[in-house]
Amino acid sequence: MTSPTTTVGRIPVGRLTPASLEPELRPKAFEGEVVPFRATVFREGHDAVGAMLHLVAPSGATTEHRMHLMGQGLDRWEADALLDEVGEWRWRVTGFGDEFETWVHDAGIKVPAGIDVELMLEIGARLLYRASLQMIRPKAARRRLAASARLLRNRAKPVDVRAAVIDDAALHAEFHVRPYASLTTTSPEHVIRVERRAAGVGSWYEFFPRSEGAHRYKNGRWRSGNFRTAQKRLAEVAAMGFDVVYLPPIHPIGRAFRKGPNNTLDAGPDDPGSPWAIGAPEGGHDAIHPDLGRLRDFRAFVRRANELGLEIAMDFALQASPDHPWVTAHPEWFTTLPDGTIAYAENPPKKYQDIYPINFDNDPEGIRQEALRVLRHWIAQGVRIFRVDNPHTKPLAFWEWIIGEVNAEHPDVVFLAEAFTRPAMMRSLAAVGFQQSYSYFTWRNTKEELEEFLTSVSQETADYMRPNLFVNTPDILTEYLQFGGPAAFTVRASIAATAAPLWGVYSGFELFESVARPGAEEAIDNEKYEYKPRDFARAEDEGRSLGLYLGILNRIRAGHPALGQLRNIRFHATEDPAILAYSKHVDGSFTRDGEPDTIIVVANVDPHSVRETTVHLDVTALGLPEGSRFTVDELVSGETWEWGASNYVRLDAFTMPVHILHVRGAIDA
Ligand SMILES: O=P(O)(O)O[C@H]1O[C@H](CO)[C@@H](O[C@H]2O[C@H](CO)[C@@H](O)[C@H](O)[C@H]2O)[C@H](O)[C@H]1O
């Protein structure tokens, strides 16, 4: 007689994570990420259960990780695992009856109470004897198990001596690693894709190459900067510790409906236009703006960046100026209105009168192939990172297809989604393949907003979405920066650089550029429409630059592996509604000096005041025993303090509104 089919295993094992937004989409991680694997495991009755994570690395190496219960009564089990190899990891969870724990629990209650003493010791003896025969255990452990079984049965010894076996730490350690399991039930196999480290960790810096080395003649006309003059800036960016340089589009810019200064619609003959208005008689998405140089200049620029330890991220903006060669060669790629015109693009309430949006439905295959050709062209020039403009205005299926195609050929290529829209679309873009996503960080400024935002990105969506915390962009100059003075810039950079492993800065941030175009949330005299050479060296000499501080932040990031993780942020209570406190700690992660790595950040998010408060730390979240006192080093000022569970802090917006503290270890009592 066959038994009826059931969906539930003998020991139920369910709700496995990491999981993506939809079951058919794979979750992802980055090389070096410590990933929490979780499952719900329980059973009928009162006997103990256990759970084990089984991992198979892309190389085929297998490891097992005993999972621990996340909270009494929750039946949720977890094991953290370091995924240190790029490729597909396979994993499953087994749930089992834990015979040793069941006996320890029962005997631990009954024997001291004098109930069924000999019976309980005999049950234990039989269990330990059977375990001693298991060949998976090392010889020494098998000998110890057999000896313990004999001791449990040795009636010549006092009961308390025999019963000491119940608490024998060595036995507990042995059964923790190699449990005595019954009714073992195995979950289906799951897959998690591990991408290269730059997919999840990086410091981005954005600048317009045409501004670097641009020169204004006495007659008011401009000479554009180019890839050769912009190379100078690369060394300065590298000196600030950034590792990715993102360039707005570098292609020929259309003339038709070209935008003038401050987003005006009547450009003068010398206005350079918005770089996102791609396409002119000189070429489209595979061409370089003649003012910037030739392909060989771009290649030299990429090479120089690489020599300095920088990667170049290119803009990938699927739209066309009316002058783009696509418009005449492929009118079917655009939507022609009944009056014969093509509507310009929009991202309401913004209007992009100088570009046509693409219609992805008239000739989907033609557009897919052309987009793939363009990406392959730039990949062949050494580009491995693309910042994708407005992906949420294009079909999701298109992105799933093209990212899949590119990553199948070049698994190291990284795409950043520049989408500021509803959560369903932003999350789905990440789930279908975008390695990184812009986020709402820019608009989350209060302590409450930041805690809520950072909790969401580090806990709810981290299995498939990686936020890149840009502090500003050419499109975004928030009120917080407009009116917060230098403290606002310091606070935002400090939080962005330490709260998540990806952060970004658009040029001019370090100069505290804060004047907005009236009625807009972006800088006045915006670089999107004009050349903007900046004298960074002079600003630094005159003490008007945050450049050195950005360099310190990036060096702190580089020296502290705990900051290279997304999921490990923990918030701590403070008594001031404007003082945000969080820590980042990873078990088993060490600094270059071999010290355990734990960072605490305390930030005064009110850029207009001096605040004092007590920070109440959950010391166990720092990897230290409850009640510990420990030394903290302030990584910017170099000061050292002794801290514990409650600590006084004073953060002055006008001098230094942030503490970034490295926990040096517990002080012996
Ligand atoms: O729509 P978003 O806010 O996501 O902004 C991105 O896409 C815009 C369109 O490409 C781009 O806008 C800039 O280029 C347009 C086309 O030339 C121009 O009409 C806009 O005035 C200009 O801001 C924006 O920069 C980009 O980040």
C-alpha cells in the first residue's frame, strides 16, 4: 500500500529565505557578503528539533552550518554564512528531531527532581552508545561518547556524578556540530546568485568630463573639457578614496529643442545642451561627443582610471534627441502622434522637451538587438558598470532580458537602476536583475525617517535589492542640503558612507554647493545645461571643501569590513529625537590589524544645533557580553573613550556633528 502524498514533510521545513520578490526570480548576494539563511522548522508535541543549512559553493565545495533559534517560540531558525565565491550557490535546509536535546531537556528536569532517574540515565546511555557507533564522528568523540554511556550506567557511582553527563560541555559541543538526528526532512534545493564585490560594495563619484578643463574665453564663449583634460580629475577622485567614476552620457548631443541654462527652452548657439539629449548627425549611443575626443581618448581615460584603482560607470539612457540617427532610420521605434509629430519624453512632473521616448512595442526585437549591440560596444571598450537612466519608464521584461543576456556573456557587468518611483517598480527592477538601485535615501533626513528607511533596505529587501546611497545628484539638491549649511553635508556623507556598502557623491557636494534654482529641487546654473569648471584645490586651501573628509570616510570604509555589509545595521536608543545611533558588526570579521570589527555611528541629524544625549547601547549587538565596558576610538578625531551600555555624547553641528567609533574590545573587569 502506498502512503498518500503530502505537501508537508515529517518535520515541517518552510519559509526559506533569502528569497526574491517572486519565487521564480533568484535572490542575490555579493562576493564577501555575510548572508542570513532562515527557515521555519518545528514539529508536533514537545520533543526538540534542530535545523541545518547545507551549502554548495560554485566550486562544488560543501559546508554545513548549524542553525540557531531566532527567538523562543518563533520556530524561526537562522545561520549566517559568508559567500566568498562568485557564481551560483545551491542550498537547502534539513529539519530533524534532535534526540540529544530532547534527552537533555527531559533528564535535566526529571533527574534532579528524583523522577524516573534510572530510566532517564538508561535512555541517555543508549543514545550515547548509538552515537558512539556513528562513523561521521571523530575517533576521540566516539571514545568520549562510549565512556559517557558507561558512566551513565555505572550504578557504583553516585547519581550526581553520573548525571553530570547531562551538562557535559564537550558532549554538547559534539552534538552541536553533529547532532543525533531523527526524522530528517530536507527542503527543496534553492539557488542564490553571488555577484562580484563591486555589485554590492563601492564608493561612487559622478562628474561631467566636459566641465573638467573647460575654459571660458574673454568673449564669453567656451572651450569644452575633454577626456584628456578630465584625466586630471581622476587622480583627485582616487585620492578621495572613491572607486567608481560615473560619467553622464558622453555621446553627441542633439540641436533640435536643445535646452539652455537653467532648463530653459531657448538655448543659445554656444550652449552645450543636456548630455541626456543623445544623438546628432555625428552619431548616437555608440558615438562619442566630438568635443570630448575620440574613441582612443576614451579608452585612454578608462585605462588611466583603472591604473588609479577606479572603474568607469557609463550612463545608459534609452532615448533619442530628434537629431538621433535612430529617428530617421527607425521611425517605428518612436510613437508618431496623429498629427505626424512625436511626443517628447516626460517623467512627470518633469518635461524633457529635447528627447523622444522609445516605444518598446512596435519592434521589440529590433530595439532589444540594438540596445544589446550598444552595450556590447562599450563593454568592448572596457566598461563594466552602467548607470541606467529612468529604467522605470521602460518595460520590465526588456530589462530582465537584456541584463540576462549581458550577464550571461559578462557576469561581471553591473547595472545601477536610476528609478525614483513606486516601490513595486523599484523592487521589481532589482528583482529582475539590476545589481544596484538608487533609493529614497536623499529624502530621508530625520532620525525616524532614517531608521525606517535603513531598516527596510537592510532587512526587507536586501535579498535582491542593493541601495546605492547617493547624497546628491545633478537632479537632486534637497532642502536639507539647501538650508543645512556645512553640517548637513557632513552628516549626510557620514551616514551614506557608513550605513550601507554603496554610496555616491555628485561633484560639487564637497564644495557645499547649495543654491537651488527657484522652484526646483536642483542646483541653480545646473551643470546639466552648461559647463561648470570648479577650483577644488583652491577651495581646499581656503577651508571651503569637504574633500578631505570624504577621503577619511572612504578610508574608514576600506579599513573596516563591517561597513562592507548591508544587512548588519542595528539601531540603538538615544534620548534625543535628533540623535541617530547605529552599529555595524559581523561575527568573525576582522580589521587589517586582525582586530574584531565593530563600528558605532552617532549622528546629530539636526544641522542647526548642538545636541547632548545618552546613547543606550545594546552591547550584545556589538558582539560583546552583556555588561561589558570597552574602549572606543573616534576614527576622525583620533580621540579614545571608555564606553559601556550608557554613554554621554555631545554633538555640535558647527564643529563635528558625527562620531564614527571603532570598538576596540572589552576591558577586563
Ligand atoms: O527623470 P529622472 O529624474 O530620473 O532624471 C534622469 O533622466 C532625465 C532624462 O534623461 C535627465 O534629464 C536631463 O536630460 C533631459 C534630456 O536631455 C533634459 O530634458 C532634462 O532637463 C535634464 O534634467 C536627468 O538628468 C536624469 O538624471
